[in-house]
Amino acid sequence: MSEVFNSYSKYIRETFGERVQKISVDAGFTCPNRDGTKGRGGCTYCNNDTFNPIYTSSQKTIIQQLNEGVAFFEPKYKAQKYLAYFQAYTNTYDSIKRLKALYDEALSHPKVIGLVISTRPDAITREIADLIEEYAKSHFVSVEIGIESTLDRSLNLLNRCHTYNETIDAFEILKNRNIHLGAHLIIGIPGESKTDFTEHAVQVSKLPIEFLKLHQLQIIKGTAMAKSYKNNSNAFELLSVNDYVEIVGEFLRHLRPDVVIERFSSESPKELLIAPFWGGLKNFEITEKVRKYMQFNAYCQGQLFK
Ligand code: SF4
């Protein structure tokens, strides 16, 4: 049966011809939405502990973290290559000099063949894009932008402290530079309807993205959203697995057919997750549910893309 969506694993196989694994590094960045430049306290859902693996720590050098990451993954797949994944906080938010030193250090590791840089739309300038473009001349370099929503009212609700127009501007700066561009989007923000979710697919299809990561909205301990949820859980209509799978299926039908889906859901550590609890389903199990749902309904990615 032909694929009903573009999978990331297939993209990696076709691009590199071998297994390539991302290793997360925490380079000790902060974020303009935490240090007071744009806001304080951060986005209402944000707790960076949810995606920092055990070997990442801003107390260690980049090389140390990469070595520990390689030692963690190598017993499983000996021959694979690695991408240094600058994941925690806002990984373009510093001086050009410091960014260059950190990216250079990552690429000096003998097993690292490229960079994945996660950031916010308002932390991209032409100068930063010029720097990243230099690395992209000789390495695989990807920049992931946290879009989260294409609706300004949702961005306000999440205290993102940027607008969707700033997202469009960031991609304008980054496009046509041989940098692989990706985005994150949250599905299930309070106040967004099923029509809004499909409209997100229409809007992000206009961006020059190659990859997309989808996350279900999760209430995580230690966040502003966790406090709001405790005070008034009725304000949150959290999605069931089945609702989520249906929404994602419909979303994919409206999405540009060439976009690669890097992730369908997020798997937060269960000790940090307040809700929704989906019975401990792993990301690959959600992906399989989406695949089966689409196959059953004869859906495919881009079917309704205009
Ligand atoms: S989600 Fe990203 S932009 Fe928002 S507070 Fe956390 S690190 Fe900053």
C-alpha cells in the first residue's frame, strides 16, 4: 500500500542513505520570553524538562554532551551518524560570536554531520541567517521554528509574545539559503475549533517548510498552564486520542503534499504530565493510529490541498 503521508524516517533514509540520529544538546541558552526582553515566565505550556534527555546539561560542554549521546545510542546502532540538536530554549538567542563558537564546537565532533537548531520566530535576524547559511554550504543544517498556532489570539493565550506575522517574516529571512526549514504546531489549544486546525494546515502550507512536527496540547507540571488548569479545568477541552487522530488525519488532507511529518505527537515524561493521559501510548503508536485511520478512510496527505 502506498504511503498516506510523508514520513521522516523515509526522508532520512533517502537523504543520507543510512541511519542518522539527533543528539540533543543544552547549550545554556535562555529565551526572550523568559528573560524579560519579550516577556517573563515563558509560554504558558513550557517546561523545558519535558524534552531534555538525561545526558543533556548546560553544565557540560557541547562535546561532552555529544560524546554521552553517542555512548547512549551507539550500542543500538553502531554505524550511524549524528546531528547535533540544539533543542533547549531559544538556540539562536545570543551574539553571533557565541553562536558561532557553539555551532563550530558541535560540528568539530567526528561523528556529527550537521546541525538542527530550534528557535522562536522573533529570534531570527538576517545576520543569524547569514551565519547559519555558511554552515549549510558544507553540512546538513536545519532550523525548526516554533509556530504553535497561526492565530494571534491563540499566541496571546499561550503568552508566546510574538505574532503569526513574525513567523512569516522569519521564514522569509531563512528561505532560499539551502537551510532545511521545519516548524512545530500545537493541536488542541483552548478556543481553537476543528475548522481552525484545518486552516492551520492551509496557512503553514504557504510557508517554505520541509518538515512539520505536531504536538497535542499537554498540561505539564511546573507551568503557568498547570496553574490555570488547577483553578478551572473546564476551560480546557483536552482531546481524546481518537479525536486527535481524526483531527490530524483531516489536517494532513489539507497540508501541502510534499511536507515531511517529523512527529505526530509529544510524549512527555509521565511524572510531569498532568493531562491528557492517553494510556501511556508511545509516539510511534499514535503515528500508527493516524496511518490506519487514514488508510481506512482512503485519506492521503494533500488530498484537499489547493
Ligand atoms: S516554549 Fe520556547 S519560546 Fe516559549 S518560553 Fe519555552 S523556551 Fe521560550
